[in-house]
Amino acid sequence: MRTPLDVLAGAAESDSIVPLFVHAHPDDETVQTGSLLAWLAAQGLPVSVLTCTRGEQGEIVSGVLPASTTADELVRVREAELAHAIETLGVAASYFLGTPPARAAGLGRRDYHDSGMRWVAEGLAGPADIDDPDTFTASRLDDEVADLLALIDRVRPTVVVGYDRLGSYGHPDHVRAHELAAVAAEAAGLPLVEVASDPDTDGFEWFDLSDRKQTVIQALRCYATQLTVVDDHIVHVGGQHQALPLRAGLRVKADRVIP
């Protein structure tokens, strides 16, 4: 029976598997790929996660934080939530884009801000009306690629793992994270393994990772500001329900992105 290791090893054409996951905001690593991360970590793989923003625009579950919480305090809370979830999943290392070592050589720290979103259709997000040149989507892709390449040079992954072109549910930061992962992986000569946004999308190989269920639930509960877990569902701050992420659809991206 094939496992995610077969996909990652086949993509890298190597028995040595060092995956680097690229995610947009704190909680995405768990909501989108929690069971996969936990499963890979349980196999003893040195898994790393890069988070591109600190989720500054995320809504907050009512009553979790004081009404007086400042923007800077919220950032610190979301950083702490991410750190606890990463530890729970067993991930070896976590980084923020723009913060060394995920920063181009010779440059000081740069924070890429959450670009925000608005719902444009059921289950589909689109751009928000935010006037901030430091958002992830307003920043130059070339700068972001240089930062990710600096991390790749440090971590030496054998494979990059990221969203497919739909970016899970269309959030602009997720779509940009896909573009970033694809361009940087190709520039570094690394394969990109995409995670399916939709279970009906053709071309993905699916894996049941439900043996990691309890670990995923524990990691999700690290994000008290963003969601709650009810039975086998995530209830997001906006009221949306989502099944626990216990299956993963993977495929190796084959088409080139750099002319």
C-alpha cells in the first residue's frame, strides 16, 4: 500500500526525505495539513513549516481575548498558538517568511502582513479592500522568493509542499503562497508537491491519515482564537463547519512556472 512517503520520495527521486511546507497564516498548517504533518513527523522525518504572515486580519472567537487586545498583542498570541500547534504535531522546525533565516542575506527582518479576505461566493474567498503595501499579496513576489530561497539554502529540503493553484478556498494569501512555493521550488531545483484543495479535483493521490486524529484535534485546540472543535468538525470563527483534516490529496506539480 502506498503512503505519502512514496509521493515525497518519488518527487525528490531520493530515499532521503526532508519536507518544507509553505503555509499562509498560523492555523493553516493544522487546518489544511495537520494529519499529514503529524503522520510525517511520526515517521521520524525532519519536517519544517514556513508561515508567510502572522494572521493579523483573522477574526477572533468571541470571549477568548479581552476587548482591549491590541494589534501587537494579537500577533504575539497568534505566534504562540502556532508554536504550540507545531510542537503538538511533532514538526521539527517553524519559520516566518521575512524573519531570518527566511530572509535574503544582508537584509533586516521584514513582516509580511495578512492581506485579509472577503467571501465572494459560498466557500470561496476573494481579495479584501486593504490599503497596506506590506501585505503579503501587495509585496513583490521576487522579494518573497528571495526570502524563501534563503531558508531553502539553510534547511536544505528535498521537497517543497504547498497548496495547489486554488489555494484551498481561494484566500489571496493562499494563492500567493502557492505562487511563492512554485517559483522558489523551481528556482532551487526542487520538486513541489501540491496539497489538494478539493476532494473532487483530478490527478491527486489520496491517503487516509485518520490514525493521527487525536493529535490533530489537540493541535487544532491550540487555536482558541480562531476555531473550536465539535465532534469531528472544525467550527471556524465565522461559523463555517469543516470536517477534520484526516485525508490528504497529493500530487507532484509537473508544469513549469519560470519561463
